Amino acid sequence: MIKSFGYNLWKGNHPYAVKNSLIVGAEMVDENLQAELDKIPRDKNYRFHFDKLFLNRAIKNIAESPKDHFFLFIRKAFSFLLIDLKSPDPNYYNILHYLPVLLVGITSILGMIISNKKSSKLNYLLLIFFAYVFIFSTVSILPRYKLIILPIQIIFTNVLIQSLNKFIYHNER
């Protein structure tokens, strides 16, 4: 069993996440939470109790404002698939960075839409892709996580290019 799921879920759904941005404030622990952390005995089960505390807090945060956390999930998925509109990194908005990211995101989504749904290989890639998007949109998204889906996005961009190629050359004849 993963012994950091609760902490990762809390990092993506802490009280400051909805107000500020996707990951800003994830390291901020309020006084009540710090007091509860201090009560955990420092024994061999510390990491499990630590994680359980954060899991319960994350569930509580989500239950208190499910609509806000749902929109946060959508915002995180959008930033993961296409482009982060609220990046705290000033270099993120360099055109040499966000234009290729946006282009690959859009073309891969179009490739997914027109892909052959009878292909078990492409369906498997779609399943993996959406599992990654779901998991990372549930927890805190870090910029390096985008590298995990990039190969799949490139494959579906290629599907789009091949389809356009067939359409263009089929209509020329």
C-alpha cells in the first residue's frame, strides 16, 4: 500500500489550493493540523498515522466544499492537458514554451477524438492517458508530471497527422 496517498491528496486539496492556485500553499500547515501532527507517536507506524491524518483532512476539505474542489480538479486537468493559466513560474509564459505545449495538447486531443476506437492498442493508451490525468488532477500537479503524458500525446498527435495525410491525399485523386 502507498503510504503517502493521504499526504499527496491533501497537497492537491488543501484549504489554500482552491483560493490561491494549483500548488501554492501546499507546505502551509495550520496550527490545528500541526498540533495533531505533534500528537502522533514517533514509532514504526508514524508514517502510516501521518498519512492517515492527511487523508482524513483531505476528505474533510473536499466534503466541506465539493463544488470548489470539483472546479479545482477541472482546472488542474486543463493545466495538465493543455496549458496552466495560473502558473507561478514567470518563465512559463515564454512563447517558446507555452506555444508548443498548447499545440501538442490540442493536436493530441484531436487525435484521440478521431483515433480508431477498434484498435486495442490505442484504446489501451487512452485508458492509461485518462488514468494519469485523473490521478494527477486529484493530487497536486507538479510541472514534471506533464512529461509522463507527453509520449502518449505525441502518439495521438501522430494519429491526427496520419489522418490528415490520408484525407488530403485521398481527396487529391
